[in-house]
Amino acid sequence: MNIEPPIKASWFYVFKSEKIKFNWFCYEYACTFYEYIMKSEKLKKWRSRRSELQIAEFCAYFAKRMKQAVLDKLAGLTDATTSDEEYIADYCHENSHSQNALIMDVAGEAWEQLLSSCVTCPTRCISERYEKCELFDRMERGGYFSLDGDDK
């Protein structure tokens, strides 16, 4: 039995050469962010005005916008990985400042959760960020979320 995730891994690459671990990390962040948005009581009203697909697309967009901030931190150009309310305002023009602030809080919670998972994850998406990531191909075959354990 396969589970179809709301966010598609294919949204994080165009060419085969982009199937790298850093893009997988961004995919994982988008999925974590989506999960946190969907369970946030504070964002219940915000969610009610959007479809699950719209929320998934927003989470993918936000994760992609975060890429440069993460790379800047890894290169030592900045002291911390930061996101900006502008990331949200550019996509969700109708949001109020308070809605954007709530989304930023949830984005931070999702970020902390992902980083805590990275500590024990054997994929090493950050330290080997430009290496090919087989998980994209596995996802295409439907095996990443297979409950049968045999990629079917």
C-alpha cells in the first residue's frame, strides 16, 4: 500500500542533476511545515480559506525560499538561518501581519523539528548537500512511503 504525500518530491527538482540531498532536505522541510500548519489551532481560520493543495504549494514555495538563507548560513555568510515575513507576504498577499506572524511561528516550530530529526538521520542532507539523493528516485517508484516494505 502506498501513501500519496500532499507535497510532491518532484516539485523540488527539474533536472536529474537537481536530485540532490539539499533539495531533499527542502522537501522534508516543506512536508514538516505542512504537517505543522495542518495541526495548528491558531491557523484554523487561515486553513479554512485554502485547499489542502494550496497549503501544500505554499509550503513548497516557502521551503524553496529558505534555500538561500540556509546556504548562506552553511557558507558562513550569516550567523543564523533566518526567514522573513516577506516570504509569506509575497505568496499570500491577502494575509494580515498577524496571520503572517502566526505562520512564521509555525515555520519556526517545523524548522526546529526537522533539525532535531537531522541529528539521527543517516541521509546527511546538509553535510553531503550536493550528493545525489536516491530518495527522489525511490519516491518516483512509489517506494518511499510504501507500507509493504518492498517498494510496491
